[in-house]
Amino acid sequence: MIAHPGAQIEVALDQGRIHVPGTALSEPLLEVELELLNGPEDALMALADVLRQTPQGTVTLVPSDASKAQRGMALWARAIATS
């Protein structure tokens, strides 16, 4: 949990793989998940901007609202389409 100007934000790091059982199809999963618990949405975007800055330079973070389940279903749909 992070208190960021006027907001409460949950931060989680997810790392692993999304895999379609019974196939070799998988994709890596590495994401920083930010969930706004309360406060203005602007605070969420401001925290994302702060997280992009590192001592080595700016890191690319790509916003996505697709859940892990949705990403898994899309991967499964690709497995069916190629079989």
C-alpha cells in the first residue's frame, strides 16, 4: 500500500508465465499492477510517472486493463486457431 498525494494505491509485482495447458504455448508475465483504492485517478497516473523514473533512465511502462484471465483466454484462442 502506498499513500500518494490524496490517494491510497495498492502496488503489486506479478512475475511468471501465462500457459495454455496441454500445449507449449505460453507468454511471459512481468507487470507492476497499480490499483487505486481511493482518491483521484490523477494520483494513480502521477505514481505511474514516478515509477517510470530510475537511476538508469526512464523505463517504458505500458498501461493495460486486460486481466491475467483475459490474457490467458486470448492465448488459448490462439492455440485453438493454430491447431
